[in-house]
Amino acid sequence: MSTPATRTRTRKSPQQRSAEIHDAALAVAREDGLSALTLRAVAARAGVASGLVAHYVESMDELLVRTFRELVSAELDEVRAEVSLADSPPARVARMIETVLDSGHNDVTLIWVDAWSLGRGSAALAEAIEEQMDAWQSFIAGVIDEGRDARLFTTEDPLAVGWQILAMIDGIAAHALTRRTDGAAFAERLAQACETLVGARAGTIVAELSPRG
């Protein structure tokens, strides 16, 4: 008489469990936003008990902040990489506009929208938001500085203009997400506004946008 094979259970290391919970938190936030990031939701996604998540997470506030910071900083890294492929400052601004208004970034837009609301009740999240917005402002200002060095942009205050452009990008992306419209449809208008703000010759940034079919 044969004996049924005994299934061997492999005990996961603390590092493996922590990584699973971390990945589950990222997945929940990407799909449903930061507001959906609860102990129960993360546990369900990771396939573990809520108590185990609580054991591996310092606090839900800490997990919220870490998840926000990782997702939005990854987006900025992606945009930086895309922009670096363009061969002129006007083309870099155009590439930035097209990248951030693409519907593929809707998940991160939702993260930002939730963060602005939740940050009112979390000093740690508010600090992370300011940190990430400063990083975006500095990035845009850097692109503007390149245009000034090339004598293609004439603004005297790249940081202030960078903040204005960032606010326009955030507003268009958030409105498009809420109204379920295509943010990319507003790329040309945003490019025209950027030309005025950076002091570029009319049409120089618009001309670098990809044709819309």
C-alpha cells in the first residue's frame, strides 16, 4: 500500500515576508489609490493574515508614506529617462508633457490625488509630498535652465516657472482622471502655455509634440 506524498512547507524568511507585504502594498495603491491602503487590503493581496502584516509593518502611516514615496519617485525617474532621450530643450519639455499626460500614468495621478487629501492628517505624508514636489520642481527648472543656456528660453526665474508648469500638469492630469477624459488631448495647449512661461519662441515646443492620430 503506497503512502501519500507529504507536502513540504517552506518557511519564508522575514526578508521574504517583508518583501511580499511591500509588493502587496504597491499593488493595492496602484490599482485603488492610497486611500485603499489598509491592513486588511494589504493582507488580502499578500495572502496572509492581517496580524502578520501588522507584525512586519512599523505602522500603517509608515507604510503609506513609503508606498507613496516609492511610486511617485519611480514615476519621476521614468520621466527623467524619457526626457533625456530628446535632443533639445524644447523637445525635452514636449517629451515631459507627453509622458506625464499619457493615460499610462493615471495610477500615479490617483496616488497624488489621494496623497494631497490624506496629507492633511499625516505630518509624515505631508513632508513626503513636499519632498517629491520639490524634486519635480527642480527637475523642470533644470530643463528650463538648459534652454536658457542654449538661448532658447528667456525666463529669469526657472524655479518659479517650474512650479507653475508643475501645477498645470497636476491640474490637467487630476481633472482628466476625475472626468475620465484623455489628458493627452490637452498636450498642445499645455505646450503653448509653457512656451509663454519659459520665454520660448511661439511654436517651438508645440512643434516637438508627437502627431496625434
